[in-house]
Amino acid sequence: MSSTYDESSFKVLRGLEPVRQRPGMYTTLDNPNHIITEVVDNACDEALAGYSSSIAVTAHADGSVSVQDEGRGIPVGIHPEEGVSVVEVAFTVLHAGGKFNKSDGGAYKFAGGLHGVGVAVTNALSTAIEVTVFRDGGEHRVRFVGGVAERPLEKVAACAKRKSGTTVRVWPDVSYFDSPAVNLAQLERALRAKAVLLPGVTVTLNIEQSGESKSWSYPDGLRSYLAETLAEQELAAPIFTGERYIAKGGDETYAEGEGAAWALAWAEEGAICRESYVNLIPTWSGGTHDSGLRDGVYNAVKSFIELHGMLPKGVKLTSDDVFSRVSFVLSAKVLDPSFQGQTKEKLVSRGALKLVSMLVADPLLLWLNEHVEYGKKIADICIKQAQSRMKSGQKIEKKKGSSVAVLPGKLTDAADFNPERNELFLVEGDSAGGSAKQGRDKEFQAILPLRGKVLNTFEVERDRLYSNAEVHDIAVAIGVDPHDLNDQADLSGLRYHSIYIMADADVDGSHIATLLLTLFFRHFPKLVAAGHIYLAQPPLFRLDVPAQGKKPVRKLYALNTDELASIEDRLRKEKVRDGSWSVSRFKGLGEMNPIQLWETTMCPDTRRALRVELDDLSFRATEATMTMLMAKKESGSRREWLEFHGNEVTGDV
């Protein structure tokens, strides 16, 4: 393995090479559908801007797909900075396009393609692409092979001056995808949705091999689409539709034209249909516009229920209760949307939540009060959901004997009850717990051994927290109830001033420490903010150094390989014969005898530990990181993060 690290070690990826190196960062790799959708989205943006009334997609027999629109056509002139045609720039340069300029003179006011890598990614992951542009009285054509134009864009024929549009034919490179063929069912669903979101625009799919042709046009937009999808279900009320946009000078926070259109339906049973879009881009993972719809619907329904006094005593309504049986189609228009990842599956624009919520709440509340009978049916569904939730999620209390919580049997408590001084060690494994019990200072140190990996409590409701035995024991031992950072938490019952997470110095130990940190961050953040939580730093290596002159036999400890190397360098400088010392690695805390554990990890005079800190400024950033790492629904974000940071991994062998 070469250890050379100099100027020649740096490689610069130019052109489309970054996409080919890590295609998973830019598109989905199960099939080529997404790179085809990038082309379709460009055609839809022309329709959204009002320049095209039809979009035709053809799945050819040779596996290629072509997309044709009647828009303005990509500009065919030479780009002033790149020195090649704008068509070539669009397909070969990442982060280039006509959708960044949002001024009054911009080509697109509302568009989904704002990450700047759209059709350039399509070109990078295709064996060939043919582009035909009708514009300025001419038919212009260019062919890309392997991402590079065979020859400059050329005018191949004349056409009527009024004729305009763009046709793009794509041959996906099958080597990049798990399935080489375009998923026609998935493509059909996407095209059908585009037709729904573009009233008055006809979207057609032609399948060359079978001769089949399908065409969609929804003059009634979202209502007819949702009605067709829920045709076999019995709805509690007619579909509620609405459409509101910010007027000129109507709101300083938002731009003219920003807003949303929606269709909502409630049903007590059956499958739920939920689809959301931003500037015609499907956001399959939802995002802030979905959250805005949820917030607006919740506020309107809750106000209706309170106005009519329908909420039973003791029942508390949540947004999940109101939204659990809602089917919806949401189409938001956002001036400058921000998405999570290149595939644009989730909107993260902060302003979209307030925008959609503000626009939806008042019309829905007005509609409910105008149709009280339907409003009460919807309210009954929401109340039943709340009652069902409360019944199934009964709060699990601490185990109590008489009037106080019973301390867990595994806890070996300190002899002197002095919370200002006492310390609790949460120790990984029963064997390490045994060593810790023998090595501790019994006067002020307590030991609670943990068996295996504790539960990931990031998404566990507070009322269900005590259902897990290990979490229950930890909560009872520390003497503080679960809380949020904004709660007026009572810390007067805290039994230990310092709580140490003591796990093995390996990958499994790091995982256990992360799970415990998740527990404290999510359910005991006041303890973290007050500086009561510590990470013990047990050593990974021990060096046995023989006697040298007047120096006796020594035992030295190193936290990691870097510190081990530093200690060995120091020994060499002390003239200790190289190789005379022996190095042993601790596989876990259980391999340390009580004296070693005391000296290295528990003795206040010699131990090393990291205090976990949290303040108001860092909370939001920490919460975002913890959500990405620990939330069940963030697998896509974790995958993207791992792909981006994969080269930083150090193996623990």
C-alpha cells in the first residue's frame, strides 16, 4: 500500500465525471426513471410557464425514451462565457441552467429544476442523447455520445417561424442501474400526475413495442384525480378543494404567485392516498409543504370542534389524530425551493410550512362551518382516532413500592446519599459491571450494569418510555422524569451530580454510547444542558514497560492508536530499548481487573472523561444531526450522508 501523499495525490473531477464517480448522490440507481424524469420536468416547466399545451413521451423499442414539448425551445446561440451553444452547456455543464434567475426578466418564475444538475446528470449516465430544437425558424440538432457532443449544434433544416419546442431522446447507460429498463408503470404514474398538476395540458405516453398509447388531461385538476384514485372508498364528506396564491403586494414575506392548490378527503377505512408536488416536482418523501398542509388542516378542524363543543372530556386532539385518515393531493408553487438531495424527494424550504398552513386553514374552516353535517362527520373520525390512540398508548408509570419509585435491583448504589457529590456509572455488560463494583469508591460511586444494546428511544413517545426495562431502570436510578428542553423540568430529585456512560472503546461500545446519548438528548435534555452527562474514556491499549535503571516497572495506558504511537515515541526518547515493552489491547471493559478500571476510568484524580454539552444555540443543529442518524424514516438521508462521508471511515479490525 503506497504511503505517498503529495501534490500528485489530488485529483480534480471535471465536467460530468463527478456524476459517474458517485451516481447515487445525483439520482436513484434502481432503474433509469429518474434521469428520464429530469427531461420530463424541463418540458413541464415550459408548460407551467404557459408556453406548451402538450407533452409527448415515447418509450422506444430499443430501450431509449424521447420527450417532446411545444415550449420555447432551448436557446441555440453561443453562450458568452462557455463559448459553445447553450444547448451543449445545458447537457454538459453541472450547475448551469435558465432557472436560477428569479428577477422580473427571468425565463422561469416557478420551476422545480433548481439544483442545477438536471439533464447534465441524464447525459452523464447515458450512452447517447439526441436533442432537436425548433426555434427562430430553424430545426437544430446535436448528438451526445458518452456525455460529449459529436459535433457542435447545427441547423439541419428550416421550419415555420412560429414553430418551437424541444425533443430529447435518451439512451440510458444500463451499467449504472440495477434494472436496465425504464419502469413503464412508474413512468405512467408520474406522467399522469403531471397532467393532473397542469390543467389544460395533455400528457401522452406512447409505447412503441406494443403500439399502445395513453393520454391524460384533467380539466378539473386535483379534484378529479383524487376522486378517481379513491373511487372505491366511501368518503365521509365531498372532496374539499382549494387554490390560493399570494397577490401582488399581498405579503412581504412571500413573492407574488407563491401558494398552493389542494384536494382533501376523509374516509374511516381504506387505503390512504397522499401525493405532494412542488412546482410539478413529485416530493415522495414529503417535506415542509406537507407539514404546512398538516398544520393548516389541524388548526381548522380543531377550531371547528372547539366551536361546536364536540371534544369529549379528557380527550386531547393532536395533528396525527386529525391527519391520520386524510387523503390529499397538494401542489405547491414556491419561488426558490430547496430540496433534500439531488433527487428532490423532500422539500426543506422553511417558508413553505407557514405559507401552505396560512393559505389552507381559513378556507377549510369556512367550508366546515358552511357544511356543518360533513364537518361533524370529519370531527367524529378525528375524535375516534384520538380515543383509540389514548387507549392503546396508556402511560406506563414507574414501578413503585408504597409512594416512591422502586430502585432497580441491578443498581449498586453509593453508601453515602449525597447527590451533590455522588456519581453513577452506566456500564456496558454484566462482567464489566462486576469489575466496576469491586473497583469503585463505595462511598460516592454507584454502578448500573446494562445488558446488551438499549432501545433507540429517538421516536419513542414519552408515555411509552418505561415499557423498556433498561430505560426504566436508568430513569428510576437518576430520579428525574422524562422532559423536553422547553419544559419546566424538576431536577430536584436528581440522585447523582455526574452520570458517566462507560462503554467499551470499540465500535459496539460507540453504538451503545450513541443510543444512551440519544436517550438523554431526546428525553432528559435538561440534564445534558446542566452538564451532568459525561462520556467515560476507557483505554484501548496497555503498555507494560520493564524497569530501567532507577525507574520501576510501569503500566501505561493509551486511548487509541494515535496515543499509543505517541507513548511509544516518548519511550524511545527516554532511551527505553525499542521492543522491550509489550502492548496488549483490551477487547472490552470486562477484560480489565478492578484496579485497572479504577485507575484508568473511575478514579477522579487519574481518569479521563468528556462532558456532553448542549445549549440553545447548538440544539437545533444537534437535533437535525440526531434526526438524520437515529430517525427510522431518515434512511435516505443516512444513505446520502454515508455516501458523502464514506471515504472518512476507519475500520476497527
